[in-house]
Amino acid sequence: MTSKIIFASNKLGTLEDQQIQDMLNKFNLGKLVSFKKTDLGAMGQTLFVTSNKGKYVFKGNPLYEGQLIEEKYFIEEMDKRTDTVVPAPYIIDDSNEIFGWSYAIMPKLEGEHLTSEILKNSLKKEDKLKIAESIAETLRSFHEWRVNEFGELNVQDFTITPFRDSYPKWLFNRIRYWLDDAKKYSKISNQDIAWVEKLLVDSEESFTAFSSPTFVMGDFKPGNFLVDGADDWKVSGVFDFTNSYFADPNSDLIKMITYYTDNDEEELAKHLVDTYFNKVENKEDIIKRLKVHMLHQRLLDWGSAKATKMVTWDDELPFSMWVKAYTDLIETIVE
């Protein structure tokens, strides 16, 4: 379910003060002080709401049937299974009486985004290293939720719906689908396709041999977690579990590896990876799978950038050359 949603977006539209107050009244959450759209809400579904009783995040107009139910389930599981702070309680109103669509209301978490100007101008190197460690430890705690099948959550009975055929086939076909889609917006040559196919072939055995699926957040990036240094620098909260499923946990590392390396902080990427794997001896299979996960993510980024014409790199640079710089980086970081 969630993994099929890539670029879809339902907006909240214009909301009135009285609608927000009606929502607060329904759950005894106080008198409205203010509300505004969140700065990093890419899907346009979220608002910050402040009342005289507290600060909340409002999420509405679901992208697909079951989105809020699914996210509530994952948040409640993370709240039970880990020490990570998540937005619980996650309250859902399935009725359409106030806004015309269902919505959720949850507590606003404390902390700052890693990308905030406050942190960019104040963090020291040792602070950044501690944050990288905390990110790794947070992901490791998420990935302790081990399951028996690769797949997605069925919100009807909260079982896992297995991927069609197998996880490797699902992943590889997904990559081929988005590579073909990228042809609509950019030049994808036969050489690019051959390079992708070789990478998939080289990794196939590693994926086939991997038989320990875990919970995967699916979108672990600076926009979806907060950090705080009140006691010691660490991840202070994680939210947005809309893209979660059950598969190879290593895929959750990709967006942070990319973020650090794009900001010339390769040392932090390496420190995060070293902390996460904690002296794993045989990393050959891990490297092969990480390269494919990097290809997958960078392909989505490439297609989105080309489709929206928000290209920030040389427009003449071939796709395979562009993404190869990232896949090659995996070998440097995972030693």
C-alpha cells in the first residue's frame, strides 16, 4: 500500500478557525490559539496547531484509504517496542463532518530539524558525531522488529501482505518501472539501462540469500526526525510513518548517507554506518544491497527532479554516471 505512493499529494485546502476549534472541542484539546502549515510537510497534509492546552500536529485528507490507520499502528508499535519518542497518542477521526475528510491529531514533538539554521550555526563536530550515533541507534532499535515475511501492512487485519513473487523481484521491478518512467522526462540511454541491469544482476544473489525482514521506516530523513541537546545530543523524536513496510532494514540508511555526503560530511556518514553495523565482519553482501537501495532512491530523486525541472546538477550528465558516484561511495563508507 504505502510503497506505491511516491509523488501523490492531497492538499488540505483553506481551513477556517472554526473548523480547527471544532476539532479541538471534539477531543477536549483546548481553545485555539493559532495554526499554520508545517514548513517541511512535502505532501501538504499537515498543520501545526496551538491551543491553550498544548501544541499539536494535524494531518488530514489521506493520500489513500487506510493511510492514517496504518500510521497509527506503526507509531503505537514503535512506542511499545522502542525508547524513541513518537507522536503518541495518535488520534483519528474517521468522520467527514468537520472537514469533509478524515484526519489525525497528535502531539507536536520537541526538538529541531537537523537542517535548521539554529543547528547549522551552532553544532560542533563532536555534537554532529553524537547525533550520527543516535540516528544509527534509533534505526537499529526500529529494525529489531523482525518478521517472517517481506511485504506491506494489511490494515484490515494488521497482518503482512507479502510482495508479489518475492522481495528481490518486487524491488528490481520497481527500479525498472521508475527507470522507464524517467524516460518521459530525461534522456535514459541504452548504456544507462545496461549499467542498471548489471548492478541488479551483481546483487541478486545477496538479496535472494537475505531472509531476515524487519520493519523499515521507508523515509528516514532530516525532515522526519528532530534532535535535541538538552542533556546530550540525540534524536528527540521521529514521525511520519506513511512509507513503512517490512523488508531489508539497510534501505533506511540511504537518505542519511546521501544527506551527509551531499553536505560534504562523509565522515559523519561513515560514523553513522560504523555505529549501525557495529563491527559486522562480512560486509560484501551488505555493500551489494546498499548499492541497489542507493540506485533505487537516486532514481526516484532523478525522476522527480527531471519531471519538475528542479535539476541541481549538470543536465547533460548521463544518469548512470550521476548515480554511480553515489553507489561507488558505498564501498568507501562501508569498510
